[in-house]
Amino acid sequence: MSDKSDKEEKPKKKKGGGMMIKIVGAVALLGVGAGGVFGLVAAGIIGGGTHEVVKVDNNPKLVRKGEEDPYAPVAKEGEGEGGAAGETDGDGGSEFRTVYYNFADDFTSNLKNTDALLQVNISASTRRDYRVVLWMKKHELAIRSALLIAIADTPEEEVISPEGKARLQKRLTAAINKVLTENEGFGGVDNVYFKTFIVQ
């Protein structure tokens, strides 16, 4: 019986030893596989990596007095006093320079719930770089339409008082900025000014 029990014990040792080798082999393979996956993730090959998307602010920037506007048109020789002399800014007031865009044609519209007409000629101002002016030129048709709608939605009483005219200025400014934002993603118009203002 002792021979039999020795024979039975030997195969058990082999099974136990074989099982241990299998476990160690499996752990080693898992370690190698995990290391490989970690390396691929770290390299960004799998898992998308941690790519940071840097959003660049490409909107028109405020331009300080005396700074050069990279989008401004180049002055032609002989323009202004003294040839191609640059603009001169005062020392006081806003630290930013202001550029005006003059709408060439008048705006004429009926006023809300009345037979009265309002005829205005306006300019828009911006303290941002010249892209805002270029955008106003580019989208002038859409801006004109929006301004005419805003004027037509104005009651006659609104255009008589200075306070009402100031409210109309704000609405017209908002109308221009809305068109620019819809088309270019940014407004940039600071104010609208009346060059002529006639109620008939």
C-alpha cells in the first residue's frame, strides 16, 4: 500500500506544480498585456488620449489709441493732411480708438400704428479692430433690412423725446449686432449715431 500511496502523491505534486506554472504564466501574460495597453493609451493610439482642445479667441479685439490695427486698410498716398500721415488721438477719454461706419443711404420707414414717416441717416461705431467695419460692409443688405424693421416697430411718441431717441439708438445697435452675430459669430458695434433725423 505504501507503493500505491507514493504513486498517488507524485501525480498530485505534478498537478499542483502544473497549476502553479499556469497561474504564474497567466499573471505574467496579464502583466505584459496590461503594460502594452497602458503604453498604447499613453501614446494616444487607443482610448483617445487626453488631447486638450485649445479654443482660440478669434473675435475682433479692442484697439488702443496709437496701436496699429492689422485689419485696417492701408492709407493711399496723398490722403489726409501731410500725405500719408496717421490719425492723431487725444490723450483723454477712452483708452481705445473709435472707428465709424457711415451707411451711405438714408433709412425711411413708416412708424408703428401711424401715418408718420421717419427718415434717418446713421453711422455705427466700434472700438474693435477693422473686421467689424468690413463685416458691416459685407452684410449691409441684411443690416439695412433689420434696421428698417426696428424703425417700423417704433411708435411716433418714441421718436419725439430725447429719451425715446436714445432707446431707438440702443435698439438699432442691437439689430446690427444681431445680424453680425448670426453671420460672423460676433457683433462688435458699440453705438449708432443719427446724422439726420426727420419725422414727417
